[in-house]
Amino acid sequence: MRHRIDTRGEWLIFMKECLECHFIVGDKTRYCPKCDADLRQQSDGSTLTVDVAHSGQTKEEALEQLRSALFNSARAHNQFLRVIVGTGLISEAVYTRLVHLKRSGRIKSFDYEGSNRGSIMVRGR
Ligand SMILES: [Zn+2]
């Protein structure tokens, strides 16, 4: 992750890096104090992949994993989150959750990855 500048100290978890000027700012900061960039619009074009279906997860565990993956993905400036959903209940539950997140503006868009129904690409920004 690009915002990691040190592996010690828990406070670092709550920091992120401005991609314009590399200034390290607080997690919840909207505009970079150094160069005024809109930090919520920044993305490095990368994709984070999370598998929520193949470790014996329950539906609830899969949704919790989705929630934390979306959070981490946003903080790491990823543009996309690939969610491996498999087939069946978890896939349906994740899809339904994503519909709600899109409606509320938390994510930009999402769709199955090509013809692969076992994988959903989420565009966060
Ligand atoms: Zn900046």
C-alpha cells in the first residue's frame, strides 16, 4: 500500500498519502493541506482483490469482509475492488449490498467481470 511509510505504530493506519505531492495527511482529510488536491477524487488506477467466498465464510462474514475491503481500498487509493463471490448465497448477498451502496453513493459502479459471474468489479472512484 502506498500510504505505508513505516511498519510500526498504529497511528499510521489512519494516515494516507496525497498522490499529487506525496504529503501524508489524516485519513479523513478531504483536501490536501499542501497542494489543495481533492483527496477523495484521487486514484492510482490499481485493483485490490478480495475473495469472500472460498474460505468457508458465512453470508454475514462475507459481507463484513466486503465492508472492510471497500474501506481499505478507498484508503489505499485503489480505483477498483475485485470481489470474488463464487456462486450461490454469498454472490447474491454481495450483489444486493452493492446495489444499496451504489444507490447511496458510496461506490461509483459495479458489474460482473466480463462473462465471469463469480467475480464482481467495483469501481470506487
Ligand atoms: Zn497534495
